[in-house]
Amino acid sequence: MHIQNILVVCIGNICRSPMAKYLLQQQHPNLTFDSAGLAAMVDHPADDKAILCMNSLNIDIRPHIAKQINSDLIIKSDLIIVMSNKQQLHIEQKWPFTKGKVFRLGHWQGQNVPDPYQHDQAFFEETCRNIQSYVTDWKSHI
């Protein structure tokens, strides 16, 4: 399958999926990335702690605005990357045609990405390091 459009999903779309989207985008500048949330904090910017983590990597995620996942985003995506088994199951149940194109970001290490929302900066930094590691794993698979 030719992968061109990738959707990155988490719950609120203000922490994990924006960080992962921007890191993936940096690694694959020729592909199209979007992100959304299963229960998005619609129209909110990225969490300040996520912005700080990404600033330390010289990546500016301040332009990010959270949005809700929907059928249009799902349909146009060749690959959907989620943060947990539960999110994968939710998407595959709601949109059965997505089976085979929904994977966890930590798929290659068999890991979920815990939600840092409302945790301290250290937890965000650990989450960001994990996301970086998982994004690197995808390099040879996209």
C-alpha cells in the first residue's frame, strides 16, 4: 500500500498526537500528516507542557489547534496512528473498514503511550522521549 496521508490520534488532541504528528512530519517531510482526538478539546492549542517539550527539540507546535476525529479524516487516511490498544479498538469498532490501517505509535515495541494530560512537566518529558523513540521505529515502515 502506498502511504501518503497519515492521521495521528489521541484523546484530547492537545498532548500526544500533536507531539507525534510534528515529530513524524519532521522525519517524513514528503508525506501529509494530520491529527485529531477521540474526545478532542476542539479549538484548543497544544498543552503548554507539550509546547515546552517540543521547543527543547526546536520544533514549534504552537500553530496546532485541536480537532475532533470524524469520518472524513478517517476516509482520507492511508495510515492511522493511535496511542493505545483501546483507541485502536474504538476506531476499528466505529469504522470497521479501518482494520489493517490502524496501529499504535508504540506498535514496534508493543507499547501504549500513557496520557500526560494534567501531569507534571517531568511526565510530559518522559512521554515526549517515548514518542521520539516510537517515531524513530516507524522510519523504515512508512
